[in-house]
Amino acid sequence: MGFSSALQSRAAHEALIVRQDAELRLMETMKRSIQMKAKCDKEYAISLTAVAQQGLKIDRADEMQGSLISKSWRSYMDELDHQAKQFKFNAEQLEVVCDKLTHLSQDKRKARKAYQEEHAKIAARLNHLTDEVVRKKSEYQKHLEGYKALRTRFEENYIKAPSRSGRKLDDVRDKYQKACRKLHLTHNEYVLSITEAIEVEKDFRNVLLPGLLEHQQSVQESFILLWRNILQEAAQYGDLTADKYKEIQKRIDTVIGSINPTEEYGEFTEKYKTSPTTPLLFQFDETLIQDIPGKLQSSTLTVDNLTVDWLRNRLQELEGAVRDCQEKQMKMIEHVNGGSPVANGSIISNGSNTSNGIQSNKDSLCRQSKDLNALRCQEKQKQKLVDMIKCALNEVGCEELPSGCDDDLTLEQNFIENGYNNEQQQRSNSTSSPGLGIMNELMRRGGVLTLLRGRGRHFKRKSTPQPATPMTRSRQGRFNKLQPRSQSLGSLSISLSTNRPLYEEEWFHGVLPREEVVRLLNNDGDFLVRETIRNEESQIVLSVCWNGHKHFIVQTTGEGNFRFEGPPFASIQELIMHQYHSELPVTVKSGAILRRPVCRERWELSNDDVVLLERIGRGNFGDVYKAKLKSTKLDVAVKTCRMTLPDEQKRKFLQEGRILKQYDHPNIVKLIGICVQKQPIMIVMELVLGGSLLTYLRKNSNGLTTRQQMGMCRDAAAGMRYLESKNCIHRDLAARNCLVDLEHSVKISDFGMSREEEEYIVSDGMKQIPVKWTAPEALNFGKYTSLCDVWSYGILMWEIFSKGDTPYSGMTNSRARERIDTGYRMPTPKSTPEEMYRLMLQCWAADAESRPHFDEIYNVVDALILRLDNSH
Ligand code: ADP
């Protein structure tokens, strides 16, 4: 069914017009999108060109010469460039296609117009005739009515006229004839127009309209054909499977396929072919130790008390690492062999390879075998170290700890290591309190304490041993027999009588600092027992003078017994007595024999010797108490050291005691003793009833006379003169660190920062420096001498005369420092004797050498006092 028969109606005609409009719009849409596609393709081509160019920026240097992979890549990129060009060409062709579509659209628009006009034309003739017929019919009706009327008149007149003539009748007749003629004419016209209309209508329907529609159909169909061709062309230029692309892709596949792993490095290997490398030699540099006598030997592990713990830890770590390696290897083998370890430890294929998995399986096997080799190497390497350490430890014997140094630097080292490791210390303080003495440690371990208490032995000035507890009695005979040196010991001998704990033994010196230990052990065979902290563990150390000083750490066996190289004993006392009586060296290597137990000195008090009464002050390390000595009922002052402080701090705390011990001067606070056997460690001093000078000055500001103030200055100068003569630099001389007794006598105290040296250079940070009291050269260069104390003494004088004012008040430390450096000095306090202020200024001389020494200061102040006394 074609247009001609199917689309004759008016509605179909209108629909056909609408359809053509829609087609034109579709064409427009297509045109736009093809244009866009062309644009896209062009842009893609540009990007692809850039990709290819980027890919071609490869290193063309010699390094890749002969590389197939590099060559293939270059070809691949060239092909990409071709591809880009092809895309560009196709995009340009698409633009041509677009133009064609534009022309087609124009033609289609014209054809639509022509159809519309032609249709209107043929329809217009039919319409015209239809109108004509209607008009002719109405004319016909009009003339028919006129004719009828005139005919009626004529008939009437005719009847009425006797002669059938007359003018009037003629007239009527004439009119009647005319009307008749008109009617007949109109009739004919009407008949003709109807006939014509019938003919035209028939032609319109049967000839003209079908012809027009048929033509229209053919026109439209030919447009569709053109349109299809255009679309085909567009599609063709976007076809990525087109031969051109296929060829490019084929070439790319070929060049990539030409990469051959086995040939890849052929040329390279040929070019760089060398003979196998010679092994790298690692050798111990002997020059490192040529100046160090004895202890360190090339390529040999040093096992001594400094290193033994470290070595043991390292051994443990390494053994763990070896086990780790072994476990990993086992796991790997099990995994690869599908859960079944193979006797020879090799990896075998489990036969589960599928054809396309062969390569990846091969790779993974290869990788696993490589990993396994790496693990084996690791195991071997670590095992070598394990063997080396084991061998070294065995050689020395685990129980013996040779001294790491010729003298007791060993324990200094130990001490320092423990002390400086503050952070670690503080952490562990909160849990295991490494800073606590071993006694506290032992007290926590109730069983050990019982052992010590239950079987306490001690050296006694009696030659016959006391009966021992049943447990140790069997050994007692042996001790008794082994007492050859009671003569050489004079009145000292050993007995097994009491049940005292270790810390009550006369020869147990608690945590006595090493300086003191060295001082106490003077002759070969002198020994004492003390406590030290190693690796956060309290350890008991036997210190012996034997070709220098040797220190043996008491070993604890798994059963909780104590030993050196010989048999284990249930208590430390028994062990020491065994060594003493048997005359056997503590270790074969050291040859050290115990001859004379060195007992605690007068000033080494037991903590139980003092009874703390009331707190009278608070120091840097802990509270200060008024206390009573049990033995003499003497009132004393006791400085305590907080248990939680790290060891380094405790050592610093004891430093004061160590320094004070040697001094005896009315203006230096006196040391009575130190208590180091258990916590808290304490320093026992003479009680100075007025307390801190600074507080005293402030409290008694109204009552103090110039004479008293000068007296205080003289006392301080006397004390400092004494210290200077002993080469002691106080470093913290200030009113707060002086004490005053009820007679206004001043005593220098607080020797926490003191050093017994002529000159002391501070190398570490100066965090807690009392800036306003410290001489510029000490602040600027860390250089301390007694002349720095002189500067501080000047400030002390100023404090005394200002009755406890703060120096450089209103200035920060750094401001005061700045101003002093530019020559500023504090003005004289009110009512200070001129000479005293002059002395202050001399003490504050920028050049240390221009300052007076304490001797001179003392003389000046003394003379001034004399003059004052005489003037009254
Ligand atoms: P630290 O050196 O730890 O800072 P101090 O020596 O400054 O401790 O003592 C703190 C306070 O304890 C002093 O200001 C003082 O009041 C009091 N004090 C210290 N030693 C004595 C003593 N020997 N006699 C009387 N009081 C003392």
C-alpha cells in the first residue's frame, strides 16, 4: 500500500507534513552529534599523539642497548602514533559526512515545500469549482423565482386581456420572455458547472492527488536512501574494527610478542661480561685497640661484668631469631607441599598445576624457594653469632664476671648506666622500684629474706664459730676447719652465730658509692659486700682489693642459692664465709682471695640508728627532718632522699654526704653519717637550729644589727675560705643554702652541686643554674672556680644586707644576665657600710681574676668588724 491510495485524506496530508518536519529535526540532531563525534575523535587523536610522544621519551642511552623490550616499546608507540593519525583522518571524513547531511536536509526542505504547493494547487481548482456550483445554484434559484413571478403576471394579464393583445400584455409578455430566457441560461450554466465540477473532482481524486502522492513517496524514499548512505559513511569512519586499525593492532601484537625474556639481556650480558667478584674482606681494625691494654682483643667477644648481661640478652634474642627462621622454613615447606613436610626440607611441586597456571605456579615455587634460601641464610648467620656468644660465655664461665676495667670503673660504669637511664628508671620505679636497695627487693621476695635472716652469718671478732642452724650445720665443720688466717686478721674472725639479715652485717655497705668503696679497700685481700643496681635489678657485689679493685656480682642459681665459681650456698653470708675460710680465689681467673673484711666506717650509719622526729624543711631530693641518734641521743638533722628518684639523683644526693664527710669547720655544716643500707637513703647532719639563713633574714629583718650582718658575712667567708683551701667549689652559695644557729653563726650547707676540683667545666645543660647568683664566666662558658663562689658570695652579702630581698628583683634571669654583661651591678642595700658594698662590687668584678679570694675577703670583713667593735 503506497502513499497514493493510503494517504489521500486531508488528515494524512497534514500528518505527512508533520512527519517531514520531524525528519528534518532528526537530521539536525544527527548532524550535531556527528559534528561532536568528529570533534571528539580529533581531540582523542591529539591526546593519542601526545601519549605516543610521551612513550617515546625513553632513555636512548647505551644502558638499554640491545633491549628487545625497549625496542618493542618504541614500535608500539609508533603504532599508537599511526593510530592517532588514522583517528584524525576519520574525524575529518566525518566532517565531510556532516556537510552531506546538511545538503540533504536542505533538499528535503525544498521537496517538502514543493509538495505542499502542488497539493494546494490541485486542491484549489476543485475548491473553486465547488464554490462555483454553489454560486450557480443560488443564481438559479433567484432566476427561477423571478421567472415564476412574471409568468404568473403574464397569465393573469392574458386572461384579463380580451384581445389577447394590448400594450400592457405585450409588456408583461416581454418581461416574462426575458425572465424565461435568463432562467434557461442560468440553468445551462448550472448544468455545465456541475458537469465540470464532477469532472474536476474525479480527476483530482483519481489522477492528480494519487499522482502527487506517488511522486511524494518516491521523493521521500530517495531521501531515505541518501540518508542511509550518509549514516553508513559516518559509521564507517567510526569503525574501530576497520582494517586499518586491525593492521595497527596486529603490528602492535607482533612487536610486543617479539619480547623474549631469554634474549633480552643477551647483548647486555655480552657487553658487561666480567669474571666473578672477589669476596669482600671484613677485618677487625687492630689499630682501634692498640692503645687499650689487655681487655679488648681483636675479633673476640669481651665477656666481663660490663657485657655479660648484654651478651646473655643478645644470645636469647639471637636464639629466638634462629627458632623463628626455622619455624618459618617449616611453615613454608608445609604450605608448598600441601601440608606435608618433606624429609629433606625441600620444596616439591604438588602436581596441582593446571595448564594455564603453570607459569604462575612456577614463579611462586621459584619465589618460595628463594625465600627459603634467604631464611636458611638468615638462620645460618644468626646461628654463627649464637655459637660465637655461647663459646665466649662458656670460655669465661657463666658465673665469673671478670671486671670490665682494671679498677672499679666497672661499677662506676654500671652506676652511670643505671643513673643516666632516667626515663627507664622512672618507668620501672613505679613498678619494680629498681632504685630500691636489694634489701627492699629481698624483703619483697619474702623467701629470700627468710634465708638471709634464718642463716645469717657474719664476721666476728672471735675465732670460734657459733653453732649454726641445723640446715647449715653440716657445712659449719668445714668453715671451722678453714680458718687459717685468724692470726693475720688480728682480732677479726668469722662466726656463724647470729641470725642477722645481710644489711646488718658489719661488712655490708649498702649502696655505698664507688668512690668510697675504692677508698676503703687498700690492701690485697681487703673486701666488702655491697649492693648495686644492674639492669633494673638489685645485685649484691663482692668488692675485693686484688691487684687493683675487682668486683664480683653474686650469682643466683635457679634454686635461689648464691654462688661465684664454686658451690652454691643458701645465703650470701655463707657464700662469703666459704670464700673467706676456704682461701680459694673467688674466680680462678681473678685469683682474688678474701683476707680482711672491711667493716662499715663510723659515718656509715644504719637506717635504724636514727629516729625521725619532725619535718623541718623540704629539700630538692626529699624532706628534711629533725631526728635523734639512738646511740647518743644527739639531736640531728636528717635529709632524706625520695625512694622514687632515679639512681642518678640518689647518687647526686649522696654526693653531698661524700663531700661533707671530709670537712670539719665551724662554718660548714657537719656530716654525722649516711644511711645507705635501706630506703630511704639519708644524710645525717648536725642540727642547725635557726634553719635556713634566707628565712631567718626575712623573719628577723627588724632585729638584725649591722654588726650581726657583718658577722654573718665573716662566718660565710670563713667557711668559704676553708672550702677554697680544700679545692672545693660550692657552685650554689646563696642565703637559701646557708644555715644559721641561734647565735647568728652562719654555716655553709647544701653541697649538692659542689665539686672538689680547682676548676670545673660543665658540659651538660645548665637547666637548674641559679642564674642570679652565678658568675658570668660560669653562665657563659660553664667554667667554675672558687672565684665563681666569690661572685656568689657578693650576692650572699647583698642578701644579708637587704635582709633577704631577692636579687635583681623585677628582672627575669635572662634580663639580669643581659644587664650584668653590659656592666650593671645592683645598688647597695640600705644602711650597708660603704666598705662592705665596695667589697660586694669587688666580688662582682667581670674579670674573675680581679676578684678577691676568700682569704682576702675574710680578712677585710674581719678587720671591718674589729674596727666597728673598737669604735663602740
Ligand atoms: P636540699 O639541698 O635538698 O635542697 P637543703 O639543704 O636546702 O636541701 O635543706 C632544705 C631545708 O631543710 C633548709 O632550707 C633548712 O630549712 C632545712 N635544713 C637543712 N639542713 C639542716 C640542718 N642541718 N639543720 C637544720 N635545718 C636544716
